Amino acid sequence: MPWCGGCERWWAPNAATRDGRCPACGRRLDRRVTAGSHRPARTGPGGGAGPEDDVGFPWHLKLLAAAVAVYLVWRVVQLIAWAAR
């Protein structure tokens, strides 16, 4: 999906001009983008993604996973107490 850095927006592949420029501002569109990213892909000195592109899990996903783990542990404790009766 072509990305225009000047307009900061995505363009449909067929929306670009014939020479691959942005229809709004005329800058060259960058077709190298990372999946799910809102900016062009950057490469580090070794050709791979730079450390600024390493994205961890969001804090609310970690919180949700911890809450699910606590809930499941509690349910296992309840199951053991029920089976011991």
C-alpha cells in the first residue's frame, strides 16, 4: 500500500500518478511499509529493522492476560475444592 510522507496518508495503488507520485502533493510515494504500520519501513545499518521498530505488547493486553491467568488459577482451585468433597 503506497504511503505519502508529506500528506501522512495511505493511497490506493491505482490512485497514484503514472510516475508513482502522490496525487495531492506530488511527492514520490513510498511502497516499502511494514505490515500494520502507519509509517514507511525503516531499515537499520545491517539492512534489518531498526530497534525503534521493535514494538512490544500493549500494557492493556498484558493486564488482560494477567487477569485471565488469575481467573483460571482461581477456577482450578475451586475445581480441586469441589472434587475433594
